[in-house]
Amino acid sequence: MITVRSPERRPRSARARLAAASALAAASALALSALAAASALALAIAGALPGAAASTARSATTHTVVLKNIRFHPATLSIRRGDRVRWLWRDGGLEHNVTFHRFHSRTQGGGSYTVRFAHAGTFAYRCTIHVAEGMRGKIVVH
Ligand SMILES: [Cu+2]
């Protein structure tokens, strides 16, 4: 009696074993993907940390002001202490200068002039050639 039932049971139990094995494989695949996700998250966190550290020790930025059409663009620029401002002559060779109370560029038809602003405050400047035309600017350092 048992020997008759046994061949009937065997395929079932074999199928059951196979099902159990594939379930285990699926479970381990899930575990692997969870592990992969966890390590990807760990990498993302590790990657984010140096970025957060870098943002607290902010590096200086260089801002650009373009001299064009007898104007400074932008006329008013807000920056942070330690930042640089670079003026770019883009007025088809027309001569301009960047003149502050205590320092100034050369009068030139092209090129650039860079100043680092170490102190907070509002610094007005102008082009002495075109001051009557309203060629003035302002750097606000925070
Ligand atoms: Cu000018």
C-alpha cells in the first residue's frame, strides 16, 4: 500500500522541494537586492557627506560683470566676503574703466579686471569716461 502511494507522493514532494528551492532562491535574490539597495544607500550617504563638509567650508566664487553698451551688467551685484568679481570688456573696443574710491582698472577697450572683496560693505564704482551717461555700478559684499 505504501509502495503504491509513494510514487504518487514523490513527484509531489519533489515539486514541493523544487517550489521551496525556487522560493528560497527568490528570497535570497530579494535579500541580495535589498543588500545592493542598502549598499547603494550607504554609498549615497558616503557621497553626500563630503559634499556637506565642502558646503560649510565654502570656496570663493568669481562673479562676472560685463561692460557692454556703456553699462555694467549687472549694475548691482551681491557677493559674499572673499569672492572675486571679474569685469569683462565686451563693448566692441570702446574704452572704459572700472573706478572705485580706492582702486581702479586701466582705461581699456578690451580684456578684463579682477578684484577680490575681502571686506563686507557696499562699494560703488563708475567708468570715469561715461559717468555722465550713467555708467555706474555697485558691489554689495555680505
Ligand atoms: Cu565707459
